[in-house]
Amino acid sequence: MGKKDDPKLMQEWFKLVQEKNALVRYESELMIFARELELEDRQSRLQQELRERMAVEDHLKTDDELSEEKRILNEMLEVVEQRDSLVALLEEQRLQEKEEDKDLEAVMLSKGFNLNWS
């Protein structure tokens, strides 16, 4: 029996693949969460700026000030859309990860290995 056919080595290899996948997934989630925090902060700052601008009556504002309010509102909508996209991306990744796990488990089972990851 060659080293590549050693069941203990194969079991260890499958375990390492699973651990690597988990770490890559975690890193990806952290990057998405970091971007989410950036967007959340940007949205908060935009909301504050818009509140301050809206505290002044519209009839006292210049056309430029009204245009700036509209620009801020549009940017806020873009930020909300980006945040929604991140949530959708995260969910899509989680579904893909479940599929990858099933595929790895199927390979393990087909090779006669147990699914005990510990």
C-alpha cells in the first residue's frame, strides 16, 4: 500500500481541506462585514448631513443647496443598495459553501472515510 492510499493520511488530508475551506470562508465573511461597516458608517454620516441641511426651510435654501440635498439622498440610496447586495452575496456564498461541503462529504464517503472532522 503506497503512502497516497494510506487511510489515515487521506482522512487527515480531508480534514485539512475542510479546515482550509473554513478559514477561507471566514476570511471572506470578515471582508464582507468590513465593507458592510464602511457602508453603514457612510450611510450614518450622510443621514446626519441630510438632517442638518433639512433643518433649514426649503424656501431659505439656494438651488445649489437643494441640489446638494438631492445628491446626498441619491448617495444614501446607492449605499443602501450596496448594503443589500452584500447581504445577498453573503447568502449566496453560504449556499455555495453548503454545496461544497456536500461535495466533499460525498467524495469522503465514496472513498470509505468517516465524516468525523475532529
